Amino acid sequence: MTQAAKVYGGSLYDLAAEEKLDGQIMEQMNEIRQIFRENSGYLKLLGEPAIPQEERMKLLDEAFGGQVEPYLLNFLKLLCEKKILREFSGCCEEFTRRYNVDHGIVEAVVTSAVKLKEEQMEALRAKLEKTSGKKIHLTQKTDPTVLAGLRVEMEGIQLDGTVQGRISDISKRLETTQL
């Protein structure tokens, strides 16, 4: 994440929190980020210097006007004006980071060989919340090299409940055991 993304994303968060719109704007930002990911040509179009600035602002109005909070639409226009709309994803990351800190939410990533069912994710989230005493935002990754079990990373700590991790632990114990 660039310094510009931190500054702009943090500034939008400050405004949104002050106006009590932080949750709503974060949700809308993530939706827009997904739209930009799925339509990278649109993001390039909005950053194209050959297109007059007024036209680019009009494109943003047509796409998001009335759909998102006016603060967020103006934020997009500001990034477009400053020719840093490409930093929007980083702004989303900073906004989310600040939101999570202010609301006591911890990001956790669970890695498994196959995609977990929603019920399994909810059960894991509940267990992590009970254990940590914090609210958990859980995201999932799949990694076919994880033979069985789960690996959870949160707050710089890795909880390895995979078969691969258990075998590694046993191997380390055997190496340190003197016969």
C-alpha cells in the first residue's frame, strides 16, 4: 500500500466515522473495488488522460451516482482528479484497517485444502471469537498442499492444525529427543 493510499483512505475513514457512515461506506467501497477488479478496462478508462476530466467525472456519476454515499462518490472523483484512482484498492485496505481497529475487529485467515462450508466458517469464527475475546473477520484461502486440517493466521500468530503441521512437530520432537 502506498503512502497516498494510506493518507487518502485514512482521511475518508475519519470523515465517514465522524458522520457515522463508516460501516456503510466500507461496504460500498468493497463493492466498488470488486467492480473495478472485474472491469479493469473501466478503471483504465477513468485514468485515461486523453479523456477530458469532465467526461471522466460524468462516467463516475453515471456509474455510481445515487448508488453510493455522496462522500464516497466525491472521494472517487477526487482520486480521479488527482490521477490516482489506481490507488483505490489501497485506500480500501487502509479504510478497512482503521475500521477494524476502531471496532475491535481482528482479521484472521483460514487456509484449508478445500473450501469450507458456511456453517464450518461460522463455527470456526465463533470458536476464535470465544477464545480470543475479540470480534473476528474471517477470510478463507484454499491450498491443495494442505493435506488435512486447517491453518489459521491472526494477529501475527499461526495456529497450525494441519496434518502437515503435526508431522512437522513430531519430526522436530524426534530430532531433539536424545536416545
